[in-house]
Amino acid sequence: MLDQVPYQAAWAIFLLPLFSFVIISFLLRPFFNHQPKLSGQVTMAAIGLSFLLSVWVLWSVITQGALSIPEVTWVVIGDTTIKLGLMVDPLAAVMLIIVTLVSLMIQIYSQAYMDKDPGYCRYFAFMSLFTGSMLGLVLADNLVQLYVFWELVGLCSYLLIGFWFYRPAAAAAAKKAFIVTRVGDFGFLVAILFLYSRTGTFDIATLHHLAVAGVLSGTALTWAAIGIFAGAVGKSAQFPLHTWLPDAMEGPTPVSALIHAATMVAAGVFLVARLFPLFAHSPQAMTTVAIIGGFTAIFAASMGLVMNDVKRVLAYSTISQLGYMMLGLGAFGLAPAIFHLFNHAFFKALLFLGAGSVSHTTGTFDMREMGGLGKAMPWTYATFLIASLSIAGIWPLSGFWSKDEILTSAWGEQRIMFYLAMITVFMTAFYMFRVLFLTFGGEYRGGQHAHLHESPKVMVVPMVVLSILAVGSGWLNITGRFGHFLGEGAIGGWEHIFTIFAHPLPWISLIVAILGILLAYMMYSTKRLSAQAIGQRFSPFYTLFSKKYWFDELYEQIFVVRILVDGLFRVLHLFDSRAVDGAVNGMAEGTIAAGSCIRKAQTGQLQLYGLAIIIGVIIITGSFLGIHFWGG
């Protein structure tokens, strides 16, 4: 039976958080609402156990290879049978660790952050469902099952972004996220149906084999891959479906940390990685992924340069880093992209938790009302500094190792995208240290009566754990073992390290990042360069970036109002009122008119009825004789 334990563990990994959601929603909330802390404890216990089981499964995959999990029949429709199954391979094993570990740290942190919130139980119920849905998505072995959890993740993001639904901005942000991501999900759904019509299967492993064998190829494969990528573009907020993610900051900060680090936005990158053989055998699809990713990286970074809200800077940073990952995938760098996703989960969750810690003390996310917090919040400052150095790609922190592997892949496959990515390295370092200096450096600018203090230990401890990971996780691939584990290349051994340092690109990107930090230091710490003067000199660019390229206005005023409401919807309304309603009303009026005519014939006079009968007999007889005569 011991060899069966990992199989049972794999099922339990995503079922435990789902059971936690059920217990909180239907037991604790109705009957133990006077003890809200129980909901947080149940959530942490479920996700903590899922994490331990994920470690067990990871070890099983390392020692045994991909696990074969028996499938369960789910739906039978005619000759089509859809089964529930789990795909526990190296990619899934790595993602399980990311999701469960980051989610566990966030739930621990949330105990203090959400303390005394009236929706405490509801919050942890939704977080349990969110985590369970993401784990189910990671483990799904067929496209139907994956799509069900994919949509559950979207539903949970809607519920959590709009958690404070009584705030108009939060309600609007939740609706925006739900609607915008549905655009990409429609493409994903069409791709699923198209693949089934061509192959007769939803099984992911079978689709992999068909793509590799060339049975699924050409235009059909390209369009299927593009449709799948559309879903990833929506979930991972890639251009042009990026507008929902900055507004999603209206939700609680721990929700933002989970969305940006380990769940919803990570799902898009994971989807492309999960179906990577389909993309790899379509050059057009790979080029599309690389171009969208590379452009999104620099596009989002440009807006992060000028934002004054800490969380919005981090939101654009997430979009940019996801663009990096997509660029890595498009440059045939599956292992570097997933390695960066792995490292990014830790330092991005840490950055958001640091932002929440600052807000917990100051009551705001506006950097213009902060400053001098490094003295009052040394733990938050130290962990935020580590995360900033990591995302900037400074050696020896984790971001250095994975980001440079992506740049190396781009240099070999997508040279133009490489140059865009290198510019983004400079911008990332600049805007992250702009946040650091404005928030923690200088003097406090938020008011005379503020009581600045460090956050409670229950918030600090998860940040310390994540800071350790933000330093050390990048060393996991120092000998090439991470890439080998994901099936790319042989183990390089310690000579892999010398290969990395012998290549000029890591050093170039390191120098570029340091230059970005120095510029931020001169503008916002020593102030040898005037940020205001530079902003005025480049005011057209400042306006362009701060207005977010007017994409919100383009979508809301032009696309929604002019094209949809005043155009398509008006035409549909006219068709509905004139054609559909007109036809129905015309039929009704014709029936009434016919009834009126018939009613007039019903006079009740027997002589008229007799006359009508005689006339009818004459007509029938005449018709019969005419047919007989002319017919010969």
C-alpha cells in the first residue's frame, strides 16, 4: 500500500482546500460565526497539509518520474467519455510547491491583516476555494477538467477582487477583471472544441503525442495554439488584455499577493507550459508568444515608472515579469520561464506583503504620503529590500539566475525581443528602487500624528520566510538540475556555473540593473537629479505613461460605448424590436383578424349554413367533374 500513498496524496492536495471551503461556508460561518478565527485556522491547516503532501509528491516524482494516477469516469455522452484524472509530472510537481507554499504564507499573514474585518470567514472561504481551484488546474490531465478549474479560478478572482463589494471601485474592478478575462477564455474554449473536432480527444498527453508525431500540424495546430494563448493572455494580463490587473488592487493586499504570485496570473504561463509541445511545433505560434511577451514586458514597465500607488507599481511589475516568462517560452526556454515563475512567486508575494505591512501602519498605499519608514519598520524594510534586489536581477539573489537564463534564450532565438527585455531590466531596477527610496528613505511625509510601528510577528514571519526563498531559490538551478528535472538537457554539473559566469550576458544585465538603481538613488535619495525637472522635460512621455496609454478610455469609451452600445447593441435592439417582435406581433394581429372574419361568418342562421353547404357541394362536384373531363 505504501506505493499507493503518493497517488492518494495527489488527489488530496486539491481536495483539502475545497473541503476547507465547504466546511467554512456551510458549518463555521452559519453556526460558529462568533468564532471567526476558526475559519483561518481551518484554511491554514488544509493548505499546510496540502503543502506537505506536495513535498511528498515532488519527492516521488524526483525518485520515480511522473506518477501514473488511475482515472475516474466523470461524464459519458454517447461515444464520448470524459474522465477525471491527474497529471503528476515534474511541471505539476513544481507548481504544487509554488501554490501551496506561497498560499500558506499568505494565509498566515492574513490572520493579522484581516483581523476584525466583518468578512473574515467569507475571506478565508474564498481563499480556500481559490487555492483549491488553482491546484486542480495544475493537476488536470484533460482540457475539460482544466477548463472547469480555469473558470473557477476566474470566479474566485472576481469574488476576492470585489471582496469589499460595498466600495464602488472594488465592485467595478471585479466586474472588469471578470469581463476582460472572459474575452481570452472564449478563445481558449474555441481552441478546446477545435482540438476535439480534429483529434477526438481532450487528453493532454495524447495531444502532446499527436503534435510531436506530426498528426496535428500545420494551420490547424497554429490556430489551436493561438486560441490557447488567448486564454493565457487574459489570465496573465498580457497586452492587450492587461487593463484588469492594475484595477484588481482594490481587493485586500493578501489577495493581490496570491493573485500575482501563485494563482491566477501564473495560470496563463502554466497553460502555455502545459501545452508546450503544441506551441513548439508551430513556429508562428511561438513567434506570437515571444512578441506579445517581449512587448508586454517593456510596455508594462513603462507605466510602472510613474505610478504613485505602491500596489499599482507592483501590478505593472507583475505584468512585465509575466511578459518575461512568455518571452522565455516563445524563445523555446521552457525551463528558464518556469524557473523564473518559481522565483518570481516568492519575491513578488514578498513585495505585496511588504506593501500591505506598510499600509497596515500608514493607512495608505500612496508613496507621496510615506517616507522614513525604514527606521520604524526595520523588518519590513529589510525584506522589501531583498525582494527589490531579487526582482532587479542582482547577484546572488534568485531573480538574477532565472532572468538571465531567459535573456540568454531570447538572445539565441528572438534577438529583437532580447533588446526590449534588456531595456526592461533597467526600467525594473529603476521603478522598484524608486518605490524603496520614496517609501522607506528620507523623512515621513504622511502627517504629524501618525504612530509608525513594525507590523505584528504573524505578518513579519511569513515575510522573513519568503525573503529567505527570494535569496536562495535561484540556486536550485546552479548546476542545471532544475532544467534537467523539467526535461530540458542533461545535468550540467558544477561546470554549469562556470558556463553562466563565462557568458557576457549575465554581467551586462547586472550592470544595466545597477545603473537603474543608481539613477533611482540620484533622483529619489540624494536628489542630485530633480525628478520634477526630468518629468517636465519628458512631459509627453510622463503623460502617456501616467494615463496608461489611454487604454481604459479606448476600451470603455470607444469599444464599449461607441462600438458595442451605440453600434452592435443598437442594431440588435432594432432587429429584436422590429424583426422579431414585429413578426410575432404581425402573426398575432393576423390571427386576430382571421378570427374576426371567421366570427362574422358564424351568424347562427340555419338558412345561411344550408346555403354554404350547397355552395360547397357544388364546388366539390364541379372540381371533380373538371378533373375527370380534363384528365381524359
